[in-house]
Amino acid sequence: MMLDRFSNLPKQNGEYFFCMICLTTFKERYSNFTCQKKKIPDLVLYDAITPQLKGFEKECAKLDFHPILKREQGTKALWLSNIKIFEYFLKTRYKYLIILEDDSIVPENLQEILNKEYINHKDFLKLGGVRLGQYASCNLYNKYCVKKIFETINKYPIDRGIDHYISNIPTGTKEKRPYIFNKKLSELPSTITKVNPEIAKKSVRISYNKNFLSKEKIKNLLFSFFDKFLS
């Protein structure tokens, strides 16, 4: 569940590793990857981990997921995809990692903007990471930030989505987490990438979570039925 999920891996010549987490079985999402790759020729596709994947529970067991996420399989799956990309990035010569979700729309000159305004910004240099897109659809990291994320998840249970977790946004258990990732950089726009609204409104993460709840409901009804039948 590592390199086999990457497609279009380039030679490690540049400073940036651009990677999109994409549910390739959804035509409109893969189509968006194709469109963004025209703007970023080195854009790599990562075939998103899903709850249906063989060995999913085994992979989840490697991380300290809080029980509050028991029914949020989509949230766990997105964490796993990010973790696998982080692990790969740390083994490369790249300086910067940009992870996009498959509803992201990037500007034509994204790398130029990053070089000019982001990678040497005092806020970025302090933490090494910043959100670039709406709803965490595009994030920028350096290796310092990624290492801090691994340190943090080894100390604190994962109780919310990755963007809220690393920015200490009080969801999940609402317990405090270290602020290791900038929500924005001072004097810069809060976002420089957009999302495709038609794709974004069909949240696969929420869909997976609802499917899990439906299965749990059916299972509980069956248990209740047999319990009454046998009593």
C-alpha cells in the first residue's frame, strides 16, 4: 500500500513534489486530475485509500485513532492517504510537498506564487506548513512540518480530520492539539486555490461515513430482532 498507489512519479529533479489524492473510480474526480496536470506537468496521482480496501482496518490499527472516529471511516481513509504520501516525501530529495484533493483547482502559476510569497515567509518558516485551499483541498508542507506531524500523532490520539488536527481547530473531542500548521500566512490571501463546486458538494468522505452508519444501523436492527426472537 505504498508506491503501487502512485502514478506518474517523475524524476526527483525539482524542489516541489505535487501530489493529488484522487478517487480514481469517480470519473469527474479523475477528469479534474487530468485538467490540473495540464497546469502542473509533474503532478503525481495518488490513488486514494478507501474503507473498502483490503487491509484497511490493519492499516488503521497502525495509527492511534480515537474511538470518537469509530464511525468516520472516510476521515480515517483520508488520514491514511496523507500518511503514505508523507512517508514517501520524507524519503525523497524534495524540499516541499503540496497535497491536493481531487476537487482542487490550481492557478496556472502556482509554483511561481509559492516561490515568490510563501516558502520564505516568516510564518511558513516557523511551522513549515500552510493551508493553500478551501476546506484543506490544498496544503503546503516542508519536511520539518511533516516530521512534527508524525511526532504529534505519536503523542496525541487522532480525534478529527487532518487539517483540524494539525491546526488545533476544536472539533472531534475538542481537546487541545499542538498548533503545528498555519491556517494562513499574515498579509497573504487565505486561499490561492479553489475547489470545483460540483465535485466538492459530493463529499466522498461524508458518503463513506454515512454508509458505515447505515451498515451499523442494519447490524443493530438484526441483533435486536434475533435477541427478541430467541428470548
